[in-house]
Amino acid sequence: MRTAYRPRTFVLELVMVATAVAFLFPVYALVTLAFKDPEQIANAPLSPPDPPSVDSFGTAWQSASLGSALLNSTLITVSSVVVLIVLGSLAAYFLARQAGRLSYSLYILFLVGIILPFQLGMIPLYQLVNDLGLLGTYQGMILFYTGIQLPFTVFLYTGFIRSLPADYTNAALIDGASHLQAFVHVIFPLLRPITGTVLILNAVHIWNDFFTPLLYLGGSGRETVPVRVFAFVNEYTSDYGLVAAGLVLAALPILVVFLLLQRYVIRGFSSGLKG
Amino acid sequence: MTAVMAPPVKPAPPPVKRVRRGGGIAPPWLFAAPALLVYALVMLYPSIVGAGSAFTDWSGVGEQRSFVGFDNFQELVHDDQALGALRNTLLLTLAIVVVQNGLGLLLALGVHTTIKSRMVLRVIFFAPVVVSPVMVSFLWKYVYNPAPDAGLNAALNAVGLGALRQDWLGDPSLAIWSVAFTVIWQCAGYSMVIFLAGLEGVPKELHESAMVDGAGTVARFRHITWPLLAPAVTINVMLSTVGGLTLFTQIIAMTNGGPGYATDTLSTVLYKQAFVFGKFGYSTAVALVLAIFVAAVSFLQIGYLRSRETTA
């Protein structure tokens, strides 16, 4: 409810800002830690770094091999999201436009995947990926994320396509366009808002996922950022400054992207789930 | 579906593309085939095999396995670690659902006002959501440092609350709440943005006319805002429940289930049984119990929360 700025509003403003300061305390502790040398960490754990030292950042970047980890994460995330958007929107177009018992059952079958915990199939899937020779490969991860995230993607796309009028595609089809042409030129451009949501939710999830890349990529040289950070922190566990610098560097790329696109990211997270 | 079929008196329509109830001309099955194939390969097939091996003594290596009926489940109800993990999972889920959504709602109400800092605050509170849980866990592992002069303990000391210093992750009765708070800190902003979207859908006119009628802030929240937030409550409760029941990464990164078994969850137990002890059959039995829990709780919640939405 938006009304005038009153004394009460000012009190609320103070309370909220104080909350934010307390909320940010862990971030302050981590960032200042990263800029301190071991002596400062021991003597003045909470004060600002004086003088700030950036030595830890270079060492952390090297020891955690963050450069190649960022490349691996980018490659896996971008490819998986592209495949998800293509397969998910095509399937949803069929499910939304084909009435009948069979396509409805198929839709329900996809929905089951949303509440099916992946732990149930975790071990058989690991074996399957191993049998297919895809352990330790980018392709294995892309296949995994596509399968795991498809139910949610199909759910979002189907709901959106159902709300679109069918007239446009019918007109294109009657004019002699093929189904694929009608989809590419008429439907897909109309899906832009929901494609944005699908992209953001899947990209954030895949970028941050930890357990499966640990299982599938551990020791392959193709580890993603969270897996490298996990190994790095466990190796240098008592060197607080170095660990903190590694965490700051590893979290920075996604935070920068978030700050640049915050409006879209927040909208994606809050709107995509209206079911 | 047959509504567009021609009645017998008229000649049948030309057999071009059939218009169906869905409103459009239906595309061919081929459109859904690639997605179905990948979904079946990655989720359906492994889940069915997993559910099946819950009734075997499979070790995970080789093909040797024999059917043991409900033995794994018998073992489960006598396994103190698994039962403790079940209890921990439920406690964590309850704490996360209540506190995360409660805080999320308060934050949303706070920034859905005319305060100057509202846009900046939204970004600050939401930011942890986009960071990997592994990194957030390590951040908090430092904050929970047992040393009296580091992290949270140092901060408590600095503001004169030194008496409250704890071994946050090392004390078996405290560790689980420390982990829960980490999850809450990371995800409260997620609840906040979903509540905010709900608040933005509450018509201003309702509040204005209620104010004219003399309704105070609390009365307006109870009778206008809260009922209209029902869909946002449904989404938030569902999301945090499934997240809590399947909690894994934060435990592995912060405590690895310890001290002792004090923070083990169903997910960490099934992981350890499979990859540390090589008991794949037993592990999938735990996974099946987890899956049934998630499904049952989801259905119950959807049923209850949806009925709340329609009667509101």
C-alpha cells in the first residue's frame, strides 16, 4: 500500500535497514577476511582490513583452478538451457494443442517428474551414464540436466501456450506452413516472456548444482565451479583468508549477472511459479 | 472433442488438419518425442529400477542381486541412524517452512511500502538465492567458527553478548538449528519475492475503502491481505517443504551429518549407505521412503492449501 512518507514510514525504514545490515554481516565477515593477511585475521577478526591485501585472490584463483571451472560451468549451463528450451517448448506445444486422453496422460507423466526426488533413481542413473560412457563428460551432464529439468520446463511452457489464442497458428497452417514452420515463426516468438523465466530458473539451478557434478565429473578435469570450490575449501580448510578469497571469487560471476539483470531475475523467480 | 465432427446430415469435412478442443490444429506426436525420450531415460527408467532394487540386496557392483522382499524396510525401522535422520529431516523441514516463510512475509510487507530503500533492500535480501548452496554453506561454516574470537562468536562478544557464544556446529543439540538457519538465511528472499508478487495483486481500492470504514493496519492485513495471499502461501509452503525434505548439500558441506548422526537427513543417509557402505539395495529403500514422503506431503498440502484458496 503506497501512501505518503510519514514518521511511521521513517521508523520502518530504520528497522528494515538495520535488518539488512544484520543480514549482510556474514558477507562482511567473509569479504574482509579475504583482504586480510593471516596476522590480521588472528588479531583483528572483525575489523576492516588494514592495509588490505589482495594476495589471497591470486593464490585462490590458481589453487582452485577457477578459470577452467568457470568455462566448464558456462559450457554445461548454456548448452543444457538451450536444449531444455528447444525440447521443452516443442513438447509443450504438442501437449497444449493436442486434446485427448493420451496427450493428457503424457502431461501428467511429465508432472510426476516435478515431485519425484532424483535420489530414487540416482544410483541406477549413475550406472546408466557409466554404461553409456558419459561419466566425466559434458554430454553426460547436459543429458542429466535436460532430463531432470524437463518436467518443470514443460509445465511452465504448457500453461503459457494454453493461454495463447490458437488463431495465429491456424491461419499460418491453413496458408500452407508446416507445423515446424508455424512453431518457429509464429509460436516461439510469442513465448518470449515464459522463455525468459525458463532460462533464468534453469540457468541458476544448473550453475549452482553440486551433488551430481561431484558424482559425475569428480576427477575428470571438467569440474564445475561448486565442485572445485568444495575440493578447494576442504583442502585449505584452516587457511581462512585463502578460503574466503576463493569463495568471493567463485560467487562473484553469478552475483554480477544478477545485479545487472536483477529486475528480470526477480521477476523470473516470482512469476514463473504461478500455477 | 467430438464437438467439431460434422453431424451425419452434412458431408464429412475434408480430411485436412483436424481442429481439436485445445483450440488449435494439433501438431504431430513427433514434437513431444525427443523430450519424452530424454525424460524417460534420465528420470522414469532409473526411478523404476531404483524402486525395484529397494526390494533386493544389490551391492551396486555387478549384476548380482536377489529379491529380499521387505527386508530392507524391516532393517530401516530398526536402524537408529535412519530413524534419527527421518526425525532430523522432519524437524529441519518444519523449521525451514515456518521460519523462512514467516521471515519472507515480514520482509515482503516491509519492502512493499513507500520506504526509500525498498528497491535496494529487495536486491540485498534476494541476492543469496542465486549463490550456490555449497558456497553459502561454507560462508556460514566460517560464521559458526567454534573459536571464541571468530565469526558470530566474535560479533556477539563485540556487542556485549559474549555469554551467548556457542560451538554452533559442534554441539549435537544445536547443530541442526544452525544448519536450518543457514538455509533460512539463503532462501528467505525467495519467499519474499513470491509474497511480493502476491501483495502487488491485492487491489488498492480494497485497502482504501477499508480505511474509510476505519479498519486499522492489523485488521486490514487479517481480512484483506492475508486471504488474498493464499496462492503465494501455497507456492511458498510447497517449495520450502520439498526443499527441506530433500536437504543434502548444506549438510554435506557444513557437518557431513555430524556430530555423530546429529544432522544426518534421509538424503545424506541414503548417500552414505550407497557410496560409503556399498549397500545400494538398502539405500534405494531409504530413497523410496523419501519419495513416498515427498509425494504424500505434496498431495496433502496441495489439497489443503488449494481449498483454503477457494474458500478465502
